[in-house]
Amino acid sequence: MTTDGARPEDHGKIHITIDGRRFTVEGHEHTAAELLGLAGLSADGYDLTRVGEHGQVETFRDQQVIDVKNGDVFVSVNQQGTVA
């Protein structure tokens, strides 16, 4: 273990949560589609929203690049439109 509590094999890995499920990614830049794919969802039907510590939200679509940080919490948002 390192002094910050991380294991040596965790070096460079980032732990995130999508819809309450934990995932590990490598590197800081990922598209919304890539992260949705980890959770088994299609970017065609969903957007990805990052929920901050104080309730602030930021929504990403398809090929938007997200600067992912360790501990980020994301939720999927169904793009289903309303019918008039």
C-alpha cells in the first residue's frame, strides 16, 4: 500500500460510480458514450450526468469528453422525449 491508502496495482486507475454501481477506468478522459457502455447502456438512448458533492449536476452527451476524477458519481438519464 502507498501512503495515501491506494494499492500499487491501483496506480493510474480511477474509481467511479454509475447508477450506484462501481467501475474502474484508466486515464482521465472518457466520452459519455464510453462510460455509458461500461454500465451496459447505449448513448443513443441515454445521457450521462455527473452529480457533484453539493448537488450540482453536469450532463454529457454521446462523444462529449469528460475529465473523470476519482470518486465521481454519475447517473444515466433516459433521453425519451415527451409526446405532445
